[in-house]
Amino acid sequence: MPTNYVLIDFENVQPKNLEILSRHPFKVLVFVGANQAKVPYDLAEAMQQLGENARYIKIGGNGNNALDFHIAFYVGQLSIQEPDAYFHIISKDTGFDPLIRHLRTRKIRTHREKDLAEIPLLQMSTATSNDEKIAAIVKNLAGRGQSRPRKVKTLANTINSLFTQKLQENELMAIVKTLQQKKYITVNEGNVSYKLPK
């Protein structure tokens, strides 16, 4: 199963819900600015519970976007080591978006979320209705840009990868059918085209 990396821009976002990651297979990197001397106790405790799957990265030096460049470097380095990994940059900084669009053209699966609860895998695991699941799937597909699956089988595998517990083929095909009924996708001879919200 591909690794899900969560890279937190701690200068920009100080998550208070890090413990929600402990029930899922995430690796967490918290990037701390050179002048940030303290980390809240709740964050430190949640990081400790994640054990070897979590670490702090204190950046060296100051400057405009210094921390952002560190995050970009780590995404690049980790994507070479693990080309199938997913990267979730947690930041309100829209300056990451052009980089993310570029990474997606290179088939590096990268997303920016403003809060940990927006990570699609977490949305899937907390979804209680089919509508919530479909909304999370649509958001994930919309975020893939040009690297969306082009065949029904690949789409089914992509959807399955979003769930912590694997779905049966009939469940996957029911989701694909729902996506068709809601006009998010069109299927023609096994090929998929998309009409997703921006």
C-alpha cells in the first residue's frame, strides 16, 4: 500500500487534531520555523503516540518562504524514494498550489489541505453516508488534475486505495455507477471522461 505523507507547515497551521492520524497509516513531518521555540503539549503528545512515523524538521535560517522551500525539497526527495506515495501538504498558503499542479503533471500525487480533517483518506473513514463518500471521492479525483484514471478498472483501483478497508468489486462498481448517475463521469467502452467541480 502506498505511503501517505503528511507535511505540516507549522508556521501557517497549528493542528489541534493530530490524533486523528493515529488510526491510519500516515507518516507525519512537522516543519517548524527557525524562530519557533515552542510546540504545544497536545501536539507533542500526539506526535509521540505516532512513534517512528512522526518527526519534527526544524528549518535552518529565516527568509521569505524558507519553510515552504524545505517542504518542497522533502516532497521531491521522498517522491524519488517512493514514487507511489501520496503527499498531503497541510497549509493555508496558496503559494504551494502552482508547485502542486506541476508535481501532478509529473504523476506525483500531491494535495494541499488547510486542515488534517480534509485529507481524503480521513474523510472516507469518517463518512457515514454514501453522499459523503461520493463527495470525498469527487474531491480526490478533482485534485488529481491530468493524472485521473482513464479506464474503469483503474478508476475502481483508485477508489479502493482511498479506503482503509478494501471494498468488494460489486461495491466499487456501485460507486462508479453512482458517479455516472450524478454525471461526474462518462464511461464509453471502458474509457472514463470527467466533468468534475473546480
